[in-house]
Amino acid sequence: MRPQEMDAWVVARPGPIRTNPLERVRLPVPEPGPDEVLVRVEACGVCRTDLHLAEGDLPPHRERTVPGHQVVGRVVAHGDAARGRDLAGSRVGVAWLRSTCGRCRYCRRGAENLCPGSTYTGWDADGGYAEYVTALADYVYPLPDEVPAVQLAPLLCAGIIGHRALLRCDLPPRGVLGIYGFGSSAHLTAQVAMWQGAKVHVMTRSAKARELAAELGAASAGGAADAPPEPLDAAILFAPAGELVPVALSALDRGGTLAVAGIHLSDVPPLNYERHLFQERTLRSVTANTRADGRAFLEIVTARSPRVATVAYPFAEAGRALADLAGDRVEGSAVLTPPWADGG
Ligand SMILES: [Zn+2]
Ligand SMILES: [Zn+2]
């Protein structure tokens, strides 16, 4: 029933996107390990991290890895130890966090996102730019059957990481939130924040993204480095632009917190203590997520569907999807839709 080979994309030569770092290949369909499930991919979101991996901003952990960590698919096989999880035939999400050690002091205190032994989908193991992917049964998220795969895929990284950033920025109830950069992750996070009563100001260089922000209910939408119309209780920097760190810190009210959501950020210019940090302003990073973050976020968004702005790309055009992301030409979330998936 299952074919022996499948279509996939691998990062063949990490480098600038115009040099075509991805290569389309045929690979053997992977066998699930004892604790793993084999998932047939229905859709795979395209994340900025995929771009960082393709371009070599994040050094490869192994050669010729299949990228992609926002996978929606169906469990078609499982290893012996995963049998008890009763996942056969069900729809699941495979996300960035592939595994953690479960034993270190971070794992034991509920901070498995900081586990030094953690591994990541599409970096340490093959990801979802392929027809099949394996994942540990304990690390997949159950997903509803009735929502189109294209709508679910962006929730799995853009959504989950954005949600952790929202938790990390310590936004007070009904507070004022500034969002810098308004792509895939930001437009989902903004909606959750507004559902929770926040007033949201968006700062982004893209005119189209400003339009989307206004449509979604943002109180204001200005240019990337513009001052928001009022002091911010909290801010999240989604743009991978270190030069915006002092800009966002200056926009914080006394006691405000800036969370940097990205895994990669260009250098932060020197900060001035008085202008950027004094008055108990706080600067924080966001590192991956825990499974609890993922479950909490997916519970919120499957109970109350957010608007997910997606741009579908045929599987054959993975390189173009990454190039469009690099060139800021994607409004919302890019998603690969494979020819073998229903409705793809
Ligand atoms: Zn650990
Ligand atoms: Zn991601």
C-alpha cells in the first residue's frame, strides 16, 4: 500500500536563497521508530526558520535535511511502543519541538523549551517538505478533522511560538500591546491578544500588512520604526531586526516588557540605559516552546477560529515560497500544499 519512495525537498547547499539552497529529491519513505508515528503530510507551513536554515543563518545540524515543522497530516503507521497512544488514522500536527530529554533540570521544572538535549523537526531530523514524516508520538498534537489543513499548518509554529511570546511579554489584563513586524506569527498572536482584551498597535514596514492589521482590529498600524500613539505596556518583536530593539524599548511605558520572538535576530545596536532600560523596562528572549504552550494555544484557537491569512504554494514551488518570504512578499502565512493531499 505505502510506496517505497517519496518526493521531498532537502537543504542541499545552505546559502542565499537566490542560489537555490533547496533541492528536490526522491527519498525512501521513513520507517517509524518504536516511539514514533509515520505521518502522511496534508500541508506544511513555511516558517522564517526554514529560510534561516536554507540560508545557513542557522548552521545545519545534519546534511541534506528535509526542512518544515508546521506539518498537518494523518497517522498512517506507528512503532510498537507508540501503539498505546491510539493515534492510528488520526489527524495530527508535527511542530518544531521534536524531542526533549525529560531528565535534565530544565525538563524537570517544566521548562523543556530550554532542554540542552532537545531536537527540532526539520533541523535535527527530516521535516514536512516531503510526502511522509516521522515524529515521536508524545510530541504530536491532535488536530480537528473539519478545518482545512492549510488553515491549521501556520498555527503549529507561527501560532505556538507567537503564543509563547505573548506569555513572555507579561501583558497586563486589558493592556496595550505593541507588535513589531506583522507576518505569519504576529497576525495570529494579535488576534489572541485582542480576544483577551488587549489594545494592539502594529508597527511594520509592509503597507499590506498594515492593512491586514487594521482589518483584524488593531487600534493603529504604523511604519516599522514609528512611535505608537501611546506608551506600550508590553511589546513583541517579530521582525528579525535587531535595530528595532531600542526602538521598541523606547516605546515601552515604565515597567513594560519587550519579548523578542525570533530564533534569529540581527545584531542589537548599543543600548542607552536611561532611554531604553531604566524605569524597570525588561528585555526578554523567547526560546522555542513547551508542549504545554502548544496544547494551550491550540485549545484557544480551535475553540475560537482565528482568521489565518494563508498563501498556498504548490509543493513543487517550495523554493519560490522561501524566496517570497525572504523578499517580504508573503502577507500572512505561506503553506505548501502537496499534490497527493485531498484538496491540495
Ligand atoms: Zn531536558
Ligand atoms: Zn517555525
